Amino acid sequence: MEVFTWSRLFWMRNQFVKRCLSIHHLSQAQSGYDVIVVGGGHAGCEAASAAARMGAKTLMITHKIKTIGEMSCNPSFGGIGKSHLMKEVDALDGLCCKICDQSGIHFRILNTKKGPAVWGPRAQIDRLLYKKHIQNAILNMPNLTVITCSVEDLLLMEPENPDHNLTRKTCGGIVLENGDHIRSHTVVLTTGTFLRGQINIGLEVRPAGRLGDEPAIGLAHTLENIGFTMGRLKTGTPPRLDGKTIDYSKTKPISGDKEPMPFSFLNKTVWIKPEDQKLCHLTRTTEAVNCIVKDNLHLNRHVQEETTGPSKCQIMLSSLMHDLKICKMFGDSLSQHSAIISFIDVGFLAMALLPLPHHDTIAY
């Protein structure tokens, strides 16, 4: 099984390389780039670094340098659903697995009571360390330039040969918010939650890519005008709790593996000693908590709208709406050596309710 898995991953890598080799033969546009990547999140970092590693003159455009590689939600990697994707990225010489091994604070193989085919490596990440390492990798990578700006439009061109079967427009670059044009042979959009993004706090709706950052409105209009169908996905950001206020005697501590398994096949060990790993804490809701949440469902916009959430990130509201009696809740540390370590991320309490019901729920 292991030989088959890795041989398939390397076969995928070789196919990817063959498709991308044409980058070297593209003619250089005046003051342009071979590849422009719009967005500096996790997908943007992988796309930009992949192009730069292959020798393409690459430009990454992001709103802020300091938010490159930001882990806005629960800072973790892997798990039952996502570890397979991470292994594929690692086989293509991606960054996330290598940096995960440099910044993880709790490594654990999930689902070990079942067969090896469904095991899932997971790591809780120090969000400050991860951002530090990913920014260092991106900002010091050859062939990669990073600028801070907002992309408002795409440079679309009519096909050169009208008689050709390909009648669709092609993208030849981007338009910045200040009106400047930057030409490129390839434009990769990795906008994540910023594309006409909004955040919901109870029934309040705010236009935002995430809290404190503006959404990408102009680019969303461009894609809509081209003919793309625009939709909306949902997820919930867990509340942060002060670890000093938690009675840990009512939780079950979960330690990391005694021999942490690296995510990257290039690494033999991870950066942290097994005994220095942070604990994860498991607890469960009570009837009192469930009643508070059910009594406030009318204050939640996600309940009132038809939106699609991630399949491996079911929140407490979804569980209660399916009449489950008890919901598991996990408390994870956010960082190793900073003040933010005192905050615990309760992963399944991502309720998107108003602050008062949140406060009442946590009090129980």
C-alpha cells in the first residue's frame, strides 16, 4: 500500500512538471510576469512558490505582508479529510508540510482504532511560528516578488484567430486598485474568503475577507460578468477562551504521540520534543448548554440561509439541529511561547451567535 501510494504521488508530480515546463518558453511581456498569483493565503503561497521554483518570473499580490500565511480559524493541519491533500502537496515539493513540521505543537495520528488506510495525521500549529516560517520562505524565494495591493479587474483579451475553435477570451494580466496594469501569461486566483466575502455575527452582516480586512468586490464582479456562477460557502470561527479561567478537571487531556510523525517525507523528525507538546482537552456539552443554543437559533444567520459548509467541520449548531444529545468540544492551544497561549480554541463551539449567548454558553 505504501509503495503504491508514493509511486502514484510521484507520478502526479511528474505530470505536473511536464505541464508546467512550457512556462520557460513563454515570451516575456513588457514589465510583466510569467505568473501572477492573487492572494497570499495558504493556496496562494503554494501556487506562487511552485511557479517560482520552476523558474517562472512570479508575482504574488496580497493585501498585507503581515497576514501572509495567516491561520484565521483553528490553527491545525491534517486530520481524516485533509491529510491526503497535504501529502499530495508535499509530493509536489510544496511548503505546508515542511513548515508544519517546523511549527507544530501537538502531533497525533487519528483513527488508529481502525485500519491504516483510514489513519489521519493531524497537528495543532503554533500560528505565530507558522506565519513566521511561511513568510520567511515566501519573501526570500528566488523568482518571486510580493507586492501589497488589491486586484480590481482582469485584463481580458479576445482570441487572436476568430476562426479558431477557441472563442473564449483569454486573461493577459490584472488591474490594480490604483488603475495600474500588470501583464502576465498566467493569472492564478487564490482569493479564499475574500471574494465578495462577508462575516456574520448573529444577524449582523459585515463585508469583509476576515475580521479587519476588506473583501475583493471588483474581482467578484469581473468573474460574474465573464459568466461564472457565484456562490457562497460558510464556516464558523471558534471563540477564544482565556485558559486561566477553565476548570481542566472537567476535561479529558489528550497528549500528542510519543513519537511524532513528520508531515513531510523530507523530514525525519519534527522540531518539538515529544514531552514539550501541548495538551488538547476534550469536553462535552450539557443539556443546559444545548438549551441556550436552541433558544437562540433565531439569532443565527447561518440557520436562516441556504449555505454550504465544509464536510469535515461540522459545528455545534448543525449537531443540535439534528437532535444530537451531546456535542464533543476540543480545546486546543493556539501558540507555544506567547501571550496567545492562554487562549483556547473550542473547535465545535463555532456558533456565529451574538456575544451574549456565547458568554452564557461558556459559563456553563
